Amino acid sequence: MMKRRIFAALFFSLGLIGTAPVHAQDKVAMLRPTEDLVAKAPSGYDLGAWSEFNQGYQAYMENDFDDSMRLFQYAAYDGSRDAQEFLALMYLGGEKTYPNVKRSRENAVAWLETAAKRGSKVAAQTLDILRQGNDDYARYYLGAVLMP
């Protein structure tokens, strides 16, 4: 997991992926869980995924969708159901709602299935709505459940 983060930081710093070059050591430091996040993390949660999700959520709330997408992907691959649900929401919304995020029903369904397998009732309900062909309703439902 650490190697993946270091390589991702290197690729970001070289400008090969992402929107702006960032120094590798800054990117790796940003992904380390802080003490307050460690204290807030639910038991059994991967602290890296918890930190990444929280940073992604903060970026999301600040309308920085490029960073939130990237951080949610890190957290989702580390097993965060919350991040998997947010990625599904962003893929369902697409460019109309989230600039630079290509709408992809397939990706949304894949992340929802992953979250549902990990026990997310919200993801399972959203999948049921999608299977009925109600993509817009699924997006509205998921957004309403995820937003405070």
C-alpha cells in the first residue's frame, strides 16, 4: 500500500497524472493520518483509508472534485465503503455535476457492488434503483443519503 502511494505521489509530482504537479514528499505527508483522525476512526477501520476519505470529503465539500476523486479512489481501494459510495455518486453525476468526472454508469455500479458486498445497505438500495432503470432517482437518493 505504501509503495502505491509513493508511486502515485511521484506521478503527481511529475505531472503525469492529476491536475497540478506536487512534490512527492508533500503528497505522501498529506496522506498520513493525523492524530485527531486516528482518535476519530471507527474500530477496525484502516487508518490510511479513514484519513484519505476524510481528506477527500473535505475537498468534496470545498468543490475541489479533482482532489476528492483522487482521494476517494485511494480510500475506496483501501476498503472504505464511504469512499466507494461517494465515487459511485460522482460517476452517476458526471460532468454536469462534477467537472472533469466522466459519467460512467458501469463504474458507479462496480463501486456500489463493492460497497454492498462490504455490507452497505445504502449501496444495495441504490443498486436496486439502478436495476429498475432509474439512474437520476438513484443519483438523487444516493446524494440525499450521503450529504449531511
